[in-house]
Amino acid sequence: MSKLIINSRTDWTPALLERAWEEIAIISEEELELKPGVDLYPNQFEVVSAEQMLDAYSSIGLPVHYNHWSFGKEFLSNAKAYEKGRMGLAYEMVINSNPCVNLLMEENLAYMQIMVMAHAGVGHNAVFANNVYFREWTHAGSIIDYMLFARDYIRHCEERYGLTEVEQVLDAAHSISMHSIDKYKRKHHPRMSEEQRISALMAEDDRRQRELDIILQRTTITQSDTKALGVEEDKDTFAEEEENVLYYIMKKSPNLARWKREILRIVYKVNQYFSPQGPTKTLNEGFATFSHHYIMRRLEEKGILTSDAYMAYLQSHTGVIYQPTYKSRHYSGHNPYALGFAVLSDVKRICDEPTKEDEQWFPKLVGKRWQDAVKEAAFEHRDDSFIQQYLSPKVIRDLHLFTVNVKHHYDSQYGHTSTKGTVTEIHDDLGYANIRSALARSKERINYCPQIVVQGADLEGDRTLKLRFDSYMGRTLNEDDANQVLGYIDNLWGYKVQMTV
């Protein structure tokens, strides 16, 4: 068999991609020390058209999903922007499943397909399979089967109860999807099939209805009433304040129909499954970018990629890790590819070629095998702790990071707001530590999801659901949006909903 050689104009074929993956797998296993079947899920590569990629955008990448108008709206919005040249499409999309499904754009040339295979099939795959948060919260082997169940169940509900009824439940559930995430594992009953669990759910719904009938006749349920009805103590316990609003409604809503309760469970489980992706965005993209860059460099050194193919790759890679300055109109915060790649590349440098500064800041990394250090950084953390422990003074200097205290002043005389910023941390030892801590804190969930907790519900009284919003750093809720969401919650709960601020 002739040696595989790819230049900047080589078009891909299935046979060429298979051979390229064999070379990628060798480098991944022997040099990055990621073993197939141990550190990586089996990979399934699928080449898709632009329209198929847009469809994957709208359904968070899953090959199967239940129907909802918001997915179609997302598809049309992206399709129009793409047709008018206002947006590009990702080179790839990867699904956290087992096998790991990788979608590759058919327009990519061969060198680009190889880059995205290394990026997704090695980098993202390894994070999905090994990162502590993905291991704790996801079961990659079951997500596709569960989504098949979810799609078929919701179709059944649409046929039985009507599209409008189902749509209203999904609208309400989606409106609080950001508040359907558990921070800690709950105690679960022994695993059952979906059919067994739905049967148990129906029995539970009947039990709750019997309880409600007694409540309507008297103000309380006595212990003797409970025994007479054959009702067991509720096994689902809640803390005094529950942060998972959707889960609380799913479990405690007094008269929610069983099919609606099951739809809430579906939305809860899907959002819980994808919950690790937000808090690990920087390290996930960073490790994927680190992996593809290392593999592409080694392919060029082995003569598989020609020099012109490698230069073409570098142009794309540079675009991926481009970080606009804060003065640029394109600036929208930190590029997770750039930040994650810079931190992990620096971890490798510190292990191999430490400076005096590195010895002071990272004594445990100096002399350590870089493969072990890089994998530990990517697999044992989420973004806030990843940055707090591994962001170095060198990367802070390279990325020109600093902190600014911003104040807004409203001039009532002229009716406009002026903004003034004061640099509070600079590049000295204390400044490095404070910049690192400030950037780490910015990755915490409280920065993009308002803190709303369930304080409880008087199920033996007027059944009012009591919520509380806890302001963070003086931030407030948009009143119109909050009222609209409260209306959705009211529809699900079935009784009055109050929120204190």
C-alpha cells in the first residue's frame, strides 16, 4: 500500500478518511496515550451536507429528538443567516454518545476533515469519556435510546391529547429549562424499564389524587388515613430550598396530569444530560484544539501532510483560536478555544521547559510527564477550577488579561449614560493571582443563570408555590421576561405562584 500523502487540494474519499483515521489513532494511542475502548468511545464519523448540519444545530446535535416549534425556528433562522453569508457553519459537530457520533461537513477538503476528526474523535471524545463531570452525570451508551423513547412518547401524547396541549407543556418546560439542573446526585430507586417506570408513575399519580381528595374534604391527612389508603411515605425528599424548579414541579404539582409529568421528566433528563457541557466549555474545546494541533503537527512531521497542507491547516487553526481584543467590535468575551488551548499548551511547556517563574507558581508540574499533566487538567476539573489551578502568569501576559472595575453613570440633564472603567489588577504577582481568580469566578453558573429557588408550597392550604430570586452582584431580572416565565410556571403548577426578590 502506497504511503498516504495529503496536500492542500486533496479531496476526501471514504477510503482516504479511513486511512487517515488509522494514522490519527496511532498518534493518539502512542503519544497522547489515549487508548481506544479505554480512554475513548468508539467513533462513528458521518459526512453531512450544510442543510443536515443546520438541522443538527437546531436539535443540539442529537440524531433523534422530539418535535417542538423552537427547533424549526432555530433551523430557519440559521438557514437564512447562512444563505445570506452572515454566518458560517462549524467544521464539525460531535455528540456525547457511545459510540461517539462525529458530523463532518462535506465541503471540507481532506486536510480539514483530518483536523476535525482529530479535534472531535480524539479531543472531545476523550473529555466525554474521562472528565469527572461527564462521568458523574452522563451515560453515553443510553442517550440515543432514551431520545427515541422521548420522541415516540411525545408523538403519542400529540396524537392523544392534541398538538396544542403538548406544545403548551413543552413551552412551559423549556421556559425554565435553565432551572432544571441538579447540583448534586439524587437518590434514585432501582433502575426500571421506561414501560415499568411509566406504570409506576401512573400508580403514583393515582395515589396523589387520593391524597388530594382527602385534602379537599379535610385540611390534613392523618397517619391513619395514609395507612388506610395504602399510601407510603413520599420517598422524594427536598431540602428546605430547592434549586431545581422544574424537578420540584414535576414531583410536587398537586394535580398535574401523568402525561404532563412525564414530559417534564423528559425535559429534565435531557437538560441534565447536557448540563456538564456548559461548565466545561473552555477545557473541552481547549483539549480538543490541543489534540488536533498536536496530531496535525505529527502528521506533517511523518510526511503524511505536505507543507502546503500544513500551512493551510495553520490558517484555519489560527482562525479557531483567534481572540479579538476588547476594543474590537467582534469581541464577545473570551474565546474558549483560545483560552483552553493556551492553558493546556502552557501546561505542557511547564512540564518540559520550566522557567524560574514556573517553579514558583507550579512546583508540582515541573518535571511531570506532560501527558499526565494535560489529561489531569482536562479530565479532573470544570472551567472554574481548571482556570484557578492552571492559568499561568505567562498566559495572562500572552492574552493581555487584566481586570476592570466598570461604573455606569446616568446624566439626567442630557438623558444618556456614560461608562467609565478603571483597571484594578495589573501584571505583578498579586495581580496575576487576582486576575486568575476573577476569570475563574466568571465561569461559575451564577453568571449566566439567575439564582431562583423554591422555598416551598403550602399543599394543605391554598397550595401557593413560593419562589425567591437571589440577586448576584446587583443584577436584576427583566420584569417582562420574569412575568412571562411565571405565567408558564403557574400553568404547570396549577395554583398561584409567588416570587419574592
